[in-house]
Amino acid sequence: MSWLRQPKRNLIGGKWVPAASGKTFEVLNPADASLLAQVPDSEGEDINRAVAAARRAFEAGPWRQMTPSERGRLLWRIGDLLLEHVDEFAELESLDNGKPRAVAKVADVPLAADLFHYMAGWATKIEGNTIPISVPYAPGARFHAFTQREPIGVVGQIIPWNFPLLMAAWKLGPALATGNCVVLKPAEQTPLSALRLGELMLEAGVPEGVINVVTGFGETAGASLAAHGDVDKIAFTGSTEVGKIILRAAAGNLKKVSLELGGKSPNIIFKDAGDLESAIAGAANAIFFNHGQCCCAGSRLLVEKDIFDEVVNGVAKQAKKIKLGPGLAADTEMGPLVSEEQLARVTHYLHQGKQDGACYVAGGTRAGDKGYFVQPTVVKGVNPKMSIVREEIFGPVVVAEPFSKPEELVPRANATHYGLAAGIWTRDIAKAHRLASEIKAGTVWVNCYNVFDAALPFGGYKQSGWGREMGHEVLEMYTETKAVVIGL
């Protein structure tokens, strides 16, 4: 709380500065709508200053002279500092986002630290190749040809509010490991952990201008960053609708773009799943983890007809047992949605589903009249035309549908313009392999769900995005490949 009471500033060029306009906006606690802090309401001029600082750092600062080993040690230090401040960051995420502090402490903060530790190892392993070339129009000539991987330059990064610290780590880790400089704009709903992370990064020894953190709204600061002519790449995580806006804004200088967007992920349970209780618990975790505010949430539950009622009733039973409350309360299992806007969005879908004739087995309404709480909700009796089946709700709402024939699964699972994730529950390994290969999704979990690791690439097919986060694949998103040919 003492940190929250301190004035909040943007991090630009290694200095903490107010918005150029002097304006601020309020950051609220979603559990009770109380004021947490005032942060800079940044606009185009603030983005200009941050981009200029990043450009100076990239072109002329000490960052370019640091060896890969030095960069790796710096990234490792950032991970260590996160672990040293795990309680502080867990509390900050709980206050700002609403998630249970216990969850943030065992998941969000350790995963963020692990990402920096993992990327620290890649800093010394970004390599090119030597290529034996044959040039038909130069008979007898000899050449030495090779490739080298170089940082793209100044990277703009826009992160969402559902995992504020972890998404910052996912973006910053690979960008810094590959030698880029960054302007980071956190979500306006949850800017606090990014600002605190900026302090730790300076403490770790990141040179001034290499990382800049600018708070503000998407329509102003975010739009300015995406369209900026001196930004070489934009990386965005958020909704598919906003991703398309980012893409159009980036067209001015044809900057590189990577997008991690929405999902409407199928979670399929067969009657040969074996331990059905585990599958039911897994289905509940797939949708209710992080209050359903996960781009990869298993929000479409497809269950073999013979066990449909048992599974749906089991998931509904789990939903009814979930303890809602403020994130800082020790017994809270699910906190509030992040904002009044998100509450309105989710309850609108719930109302629309009832109007369309869906059957609510559990939940279906707002919980209480204080804070942004929604009951964990299980819905059946749906059809593909309903908005709650087709569209991403981004809340604790799962729609359940039965299936009779396995061959109908692939078309149904793929009947969405998203393709981020999927789940399969079966003890038939051949069936699992066949289905996993046919589902159009960036991640397929078999007999598990929501398993993440810094070494695993994460991203989507179709309108769930471009490119991958994490793993060695993400390094391609932050490097250029240069071919060099030397005549001998």
C-alpha cells in the first residue's frame, strides 16, 4: 500500500516522468470499485518521447555493446528479482486485476520469473548458418555465405489485463534477449505491475531507454504506438477485434506485427476418458481458471452423449462450490471480473443466452451488487446460432453440447473463426493423436488443460493471431535474418 500511495509516472529514457499533458486517470479495485492509484493519461506526445528514447538506446546506447552473455545475466537478474518480490507482485496483481492472491503467488509471478530465466539462456544461442551456395552464372567462382540474426530495432508492445505481469514477461523477455528496445503499454485497467516491473528492471541494470513503460488508453496511447513511423515492430495481445485495428494502424510503415488474439476453444470429453472425475475437474478448470478471462479458456464443452448429463452436472456442481470474493481474502477461489465494462459484456451475453432459449444449469447472473462479480455459469440446450456459442465471452461461462459420432467432432470443433487451443479427454492414444492432428488450434491439451511452460510455443490459427509467444519460435518474431555473401 505504501508503494500505491506514491505518485505514478511513466518510465521514459530511464526517468520517471508525468504525462506531457499532466493528465491522469484512476485505477480501480474491481472487488469494490475503490481507488487504487492515479496513473499518467498518456497520449501521442508521450509515445513520441518514449519511441525516441528507445531509438537512442538502440542506435547509440550501451545496449548495443553488451555481449549476449551480459544480456543473459541481466535477464536472469530480472527473474531473480521477481521471485524476491513474489508476495508484493501477487498482492499487486490481486488488487489490480481481482484474481486470488494465492493463485498469483503460485502461478502468475513464478511463471513470469521463469520466462525471464528461460529467455536468459537464449541470449547466447541466437545463431545463423553457413550455407554452401552454387551460382550457375559464375562458373568456378567461390563464395563464403552465411546468415546472421539481428534485432529488429524499436518494438512497441501492447499487453492485456487478464495476466498483467505474465503478459509483460512474455513480451519483454524475448524482445530483450534478442537485443531490441521496447515501449510497453500496459492495459489501462491493470497498469500497476508493469510500472513496478519497470522499477525492478532498472534495479537489475537495464540501460536507460531500453525499456520504456507508458500508461494510457488504447484509443490514444495504444493507437499512437501502433501507428508510429519509427516503431519497427508491434506486438499485441488482446481481442481479435482490436488486433485488426492494430494491423491496419501498422500498415503505414509496414512494421512487423505479431498478434495473440481471442479464442472459443473446444474441450472434448469421450466416454473412454477413464477417470471421469478428473475430466470433470479438468473441464471446470479449463473455463473457470482466472474467472474465465483466458483467451484459451475451454468455453465450448463437447461431451459424448452417453456421459453428457453426468459431466454437465459434475461441472455445474463444481461451479456452485466456487467461493467468490475479493482477491486478497484467504478463502477466495474466484475474484471479480476486471472492470465494470467487462461485467456488462459478460452479463449481456448471459441475458442474450436466456432470450435465445438456452438452459442454465448453474449460475447465469451477476453475483451480489458490490464489485464486478459474476456467478460461474454452465449452459446446455444450445445451438450453433446462439451468440454464447459463437462468440468469445471472456468470462466464467461454458456452453455444453453432446455428440454421438466421433467423426462429427472435427467439423464441430473447427466450426469457429478462432483456433487458439483445444482439449481432448480420452484413454485411446490413437484417437487422441488423430484428433489432435485434425483440430486447427495452436495448442492441444490431452487429458489436461491450461498447462504452460516457457519452452512451449503459444499462439493461434486463423483469427486467433499471427506468430507464437514463448519457446524458441518467439525469437523469430523479434529478429531479422541477414544473408552475407563474400567472394573468395
